Amino acid sequence: MILQVSVLTDQVEAQGEKIRDLEFTKEEMQIKLEEAEQFLESVSCFYIRLFSNLILRLADFLNCHFL
């Protein structure tokens, strides 16, 4: 009986360690996901500004040369 309790205690401790490892990994992945989202947002803002400026310059060019 004591041996069974000891084995079960070891198993519970091992499972607890696995759970802590998984929680830590989850937190790391959440941080990486948030960083990736911020990066994608900054890249999309950059391209929106770039294409907006390009369209404005093209419109100015067309207005100057074809009106």
C-alpha cells in the first residue's frame, strides 16, 4: 500500500511538472504571437502609407500632365 502511494505521488509530481512546463510554453507562445501581431500591424501600416502616397503622387502626375 505504501509503495502504491509512493508511485502515485511520483506520478502526480511528474504530471504537475509537465503541466508547469506546458503553461510556461503557452506563455512563451502567447508572447511570440503578440509580437508577431504587432509586427504584422506595423508592416501593414507601412504598406498602407506607401501605397497611399503612391496613389496620391500618381494622381498628381496625371493631373499635371493630362489636364
